[in-house]
Amino acid sequence: MAVQYHLQIDSGDVAPYVLLPGDPGRVETIASFWDEARHVATNREYVTYTGTYRGAPISCVSTGIGAPSTSIAMEELARCGVTTFFRVGTCGTFLDDVANGDMAIFDSAVRLDGASHGYAPPEYPAVASHDVVAASVTAAEALGLAYHVGTTRSADTFYARHPRPGSSYNDFWQGWWRDHFEDLKRLNVVGAEMEASLIFVLARIWGLRAGGAAVVLDNVLEVSGEEGEFDPEEQFDHGADHIARLAELGCETVLRLWQADEST
């Protein structure tokens, strides 16, 4: 097989189990938890590491921000033999009982992205694989992490759709944004991020496995505030150990899936 155009990887370069952070800078951090790791490739927003974690073959590939670049990564990873995709990232929440630093484990997603609609109609559900969700829950409990299982909202925009003017440049705002976050809260949506829906749809239509988890950095209804000002650098809770605990959750999830696969 030819080297994949964007990821610059070939068959044998990646394990069947892949963690998918968005940020290229997090790949090496995640790989530092492994027994052994090697850098495979870096091209554009895509950084790839492969190694083993407690005996389990594992890879980590950054996707960049959002569903379009994630779809490219998944297309090329699947061509190289990946069968299990697990999103690891950060998110906001709409729910009052979810605290900063908690883990949100996603079993489904609201498809407010655009890329997944290029593959499947709007009625097609974005759902995680049951065994991946179960492995993630077991891993979170073993690690003693506070976690919540539920639906995430995956969208293509970061600064748009906030309830008041002040988030988008030059106070641009649309009236229909006013109740968007409150409506998602009423729908009991636990997460706000940008990739999970695409990951779940592609894995399901290809007959592969997927799941995802994110560490909560903010309540999106609270950070908008009464004035609508939105400054993620100041308002997000960037705890020093957030990404480390997320990395452990992802690695332990892969370990449990590999052990289950090996036993069958």
C-alpha cells in the first residue's frame, strides 16, 4: 500500500487501536505513559506515535480541530488497518452536576458538524460502540475518576452560537443563538466539543469500533456570563493534571479492549 497522503504513514506503522486527540502537542504527552513509543510521522496537523501500553499495541494520532480534518485522519488510518478509534480531548458541559475536571464518556453525539453529513443522512445516529463505552467506564472506575456517560454535541464552530453577543468577532450575533445552549441543557447533553459525531458515524458505517472521552474544562453557560464576553484562556479550567488523567483513561480503555479481543 502507498504511503497515505496526509498522515504520511503506511500499513504496519500504526496499531489496530488508536487514540485521537485534536492537539498535536498532546500526542507525545499521551505516548509518555506507554511502555515504549516511537515517533512515526509528522505532517500538517497530524502527529503519529506507535508503541505498546502494558503489552497492548497502541497508536496515537492528532486530528487537528474539527470534523473535516478528523475525517481525513480516519480515512487514512482505516486504510492502514486501524479497527478501533477512541477520541481523547477536552470539552465543555451544559449540565450543572458536571464539574470541571470530570470525565465525560460519550455514548452518542448530536450531529451539528458538517463532515458526517457528507457520509450519512441527518437521520443516521452518531453512536459509540457499546464495548468501547463499557471499557471506558471500567477504566474510569479503576482509576478512581469522576465520570459521566452521555451525549455530546459536536459542532464545527467554537465562537459562534453563544447566547449573547460578545463571543464572535465584532459582537456579531444571531437571534436564534439565544436559546441554543439552554436547549442542549434541556436535552441533557453532557459535552460540547467538535469531533465525536464524525468519529462515531464513520466507524459505524465502516463496520469498525469507536468511542470517546473528554475532560471537562468549563460549563459553557457560565463562561458566557451575563455580558456575553468569552475568553477561553481566562475562563477555561486548565488544570495541570487534566490531560494526564485523560491520557490514562484512554490508554486503560485500549488495554481493556485489547485484553477482551485477545481472550476471544
